[in-house]
Amino acid sequence: MEINTSLSSSQARFATWIEEEMPYLWPLFDFSKRELISGSVDEYCEVASRGEQIMAKFAAGVWCGNNQFNFDFTEAASHLDEKQMRVVTDWLKSPFWP
């Protein structure tokens, strides 16, 4: 996946983070337009596994800088696998905002 060179450094960091840690979420974003694709999270969550749904809500919330997708830490603790949990906890230890 090619990262748009017109992204800000924090947006590029986010895109790299998605590519490396959650590549299954790449289609939710249009990095050439620097945006979360409208409706993509809801559509994705209709067909994704429970863990992938939670990660989509988490990543979308980080991108948007809010909790409009209702990421729930207790749900995450109950359903995420070890790698997914590491992605969340690593971000909590060193949060960044695109």
C-alpha cells in the first residue's frame, strides 16, 4: 500500500500504523483525500469479526479524535486477541492524533 506524501507527519504515522498493525482496516480510509470513508465503519462492522469490529471503532476514533463510533474498553478487554490488545495498549502508552 502506498502512503500519500501530502499527508501530515501525524497522518502518515497513522497510515503506517494501520498498514502495519491493522491492514484489514486499510479500506476504511482514503488517505489520498485524508479522510475516513463515510459509512465505511458501519458497513465493515456488519461483516467483520467481533475483534475486527472493535478495532475498527478504535482506529476510527483515533482518526476522528472522538468516540463517535462507541469504542468500549470493557468490550475490548473481553473480545480482543493478544495482538489486537497490544495495539490498543501500545497506543494508550503513547497516544498520537492524526
